[in-house]
Amino acid sequence: MVDKTRILLYLFIIDNRSYFYKSKMALYEVHLDVEEEYKETIRSIYKFLVILIVFHILCSLSYNGSKPILFGLTRELFNDDFMNLLFIGMISIIAYHFVSEKLLKFI
């Protein structure tokens, strides 16, 4: 039986000059022909976007339509809203490191 991931990989990789390659650490590697400082900038933008998108999704799911989004930064210390913000932020960062880094890597 043919492995489904190999079939999908062959659909994405046309020849050896493709920008997407299968990696042992990441599902896909994007080879960029730019200087290292630009690669680092692209990695940082990717990290920022993934964390912000996951953060936005979790905030949208955790607050219902009648409750305004309060981040708990102006009331008493360590209130419920602040603790929600803290946990959502941590989950967003964990999602980047454990999921998104394994999906796409810029080299």
C-alpha cells in the first residue's frame, strides 16, 4: 500500500528545483536564496503571525458575544481575565513551537 504522505509530497514536489522539500524535522522546508538576516526576519514574521493567529482564535472562542474582551490589566492583580490572557498566550507560543515549527521551516 502506498503511503498517503508520499503521494501528497509528490504532488507538491515537481522536481529537484522546487522550493519545498521534505525534511526530517519539518514537514516542508522552504529554501530561500537570500541573506541570512532576511531569513531570520522571515522566520520572525512567521512566528509572530502564527502566535497572533492562534491567540486571536483562542480569544474569540473563549469570550461569548455578550462579554467584552477585557485583558485584566487594569483591575486587581491576577484576576480571571488576566489569567485567561496569560494561559491563552502560553498556549499560542506552545502551538508555534510544537506544531508550526514542525510543519514549515525556512532555510
